[in-house]
Amino acid sequence: MPETIAIIGGGPAGLIAAQRLAEAGRRVTVYDRMPTVGRKFLMAGRGGLNLTHSEPLDRFVTRYGAAQGWMEPLVRAFTPDDLRAWSRDLGVPTFVGSSGRVFPEGLKASPLLRAWLGRLAALGVEIRTRHDWIGLSVGNRPLLRGPEGEFEATADATILALGGASWPRLGGDGGWAPVLADRGVAIAPLLPANAGVEIAWSAHLRDRFAGTPLKRIALSLGERTVRGEAVIAAIGLEGGAVYALG
């Protein structure tokens, strides 16, 4: 009998774990609290779905800053080129934009997600939505609350792929943090990874230019300068160059 794996969370991390484990012969069930999986993935597709970057790998890994030491082996185990090959294998080729960033052809997330879910179904992965993870049993099996009530899932191992707390309406509300903290797991405070800046635009600029992309620009903060892109938002600036400085 193959090992049974429960994955809590149907975002990209949970889905890629499901794919790899199913390809290795495990029986996999993905549980997600929302009615459908991949909701934040689809939201990212509204901006074209920047999958990765095309710069040389030795330079790419330096982008992780202080985390490079532990991130680099992971990135080298599944490189940006591997990610592009994965997308191509699902029938969605990618291209390199003028900024060096990599996007799927069509600049949409939905075709890629549909193909991915089709691949998972073909591998026998079961996806059960509208299931909240509420903790772990004494035997460390996942406890869930679904449409038919609370139950303990059958699993030889459990993977938690629960995301952060930045998009509650898409499922990422950080509700898992106190559950793990109650079991003695050290939880770092949840902080924004990508943060824009608030600017009190004039009514004229806000009304006429909110949503306008700023291409091929350089932004500076102190002695640091970042080249990239940004978007004028109604309350300030957001985008890759802004996030890098943040």
C-alpha cells in the first residue's frame, strides 16, 4: 500500500508538492478551505503572472539577500529554467519580457492552472475544498472541519502549505499561526514581504493616472537604487522596484 499524504493548502506550494509526491507513487489528498484552489495564483495572473526571472542563476540567487545561504540549494534544485520547462510541459510556453522577467504566453494564469489541475487529476490527486484545518491529533494526523463536520484525516504524513496572512478573502488569513504556536512551534511574526508606499497624490494625478505603469525606471532610497517597474496606485506606488526597496 503506497504512503498516504495529506497536504493542507491548495496554493502553488501545496499543488507542486502534490504533483511531485504523486509522481513518486504516493496517494495524495489536498485540502483547502476555499471553494476552489489556486485563488491567489489567479489573482497574480491579473498582473501577467511573472513566474520567474531570466538572469544568470549565479546572480539570481543573490536576490535573496540574507536568506541566500539556505535558499540557494533549494533554487538550484529547481531552477528558473526548470520552472519554465514545467510550464511548457503543461502546454503553456513562456517568454522573456523586456525587463528580463518570465511570463506565460497569453499573460494569464487560468490556462496554466487548468492544465495543472488536469495533470494532478490524471496522477490521482484528490482535491477536497471547503475544508478548514483546525489542528493535529495526538498522532499528528490532520484535524479538519468540512461540510460534513469535523474529522481526522487518514495520513502517513502531513504537509502544511498554508501561505501567509496577506489575502484573507483568497484564503490566506494566517489563522494557522496560533494553532501551531499552541503546540510549541516557534512562529516568527508575520510581516509583509511586498509593501508599497503611500503617497498623497493630488486629485488631478490620482484621477488621471491611477493604474498607470512606470516602465524602465530607477527608484532610490538612501544610497540604494533599484531598476525595474512600478505602478501608480490611488494611494501611492507599488510594483517590483518598490517592493525591492521595501
